[in-house]
Amino acid sequence: MEATRMKIPCAGLTSILLFAVVARTASPQESENAIRAHIQGLHSDRGQVVCALFASAGDFPKRIERAFARVTAQIMSGRATCEFPRAPAGVYAVSVFHDENLNGRLDTNWLGIPREGVGASNNPKPRMGPPKFAAAEFQHSGASMDVEIIIHYL
């Protein structure tokens, strides 16, 4: 009777280990077509980075609620990474901002100039107003890719 009790936990442990191996192998497959935005130049680790992936020019970069996907990322040592998993092939642009006060929106002054750091894919130079979609767009083939973005404080 004692030997039977020992087999049940071993069988259960084997099932748990097998599930863990399968779950671990499934994660990279899901992220095979991910777009990862690596953000640098953040002047503090306070707050979070808000990233938006746009599939068209219409609302880029101001209307993040209409973005194809949105994510937030923690800041560590002036850097953050936003990942957009399972992104189909297509043309995209990423906009990011440093949400220092965690209110979920880009704070601006009365002229509309950002009070928090901003950036976009392809790192267009800050000019009067936000960058155009054409300046930030990139082609995503469907395979995993990395995009480097530098935050600018205006």
C-alpha cells in the first residue's frame, strides 16, 4: 500500500514537469512574429513607458486608443522594452512616451508641447508637432524583429 502512494505523487510530478516543458516551449512560438521596441534615453526610472503600435497613418501618434495594439513597460536603468506579440506582417509605426506620473496619458503644456519624453520608430528628429507616420513606418515581415527608439524630452 505504501508503494502505491509513492507512485501517485511521482506520476503527478511527471505530469507537472511535462506540462511545464510544453508551456515553456509554447511561449517562444507565440512570440515568433513579435515586434519588440527597445526604448532608451529615459531620464528616470519613475513611472512607465506607454507604447502604441499603429497600422495606419490616420491616428498616429496622438490617438493611442485607436492603435493596433498598446502595451506598457517597466523602466529599469533608463531603458524599457515593449513587446507586441503575434503581429501579422504589414507596415507599422510605434509611438512611445514616458508616463512619469502613471496617469496613462501624455501630459502637455498649454501649447501642446509634451511635458514627458516622447519617441517613435525610426527616431525621427523632433520638429514642430509630432512625427508623421511616413517618418516612423517600417515593414514587418511577420518574423520577430527589434526596433530601437530613443526618447526625447522637449
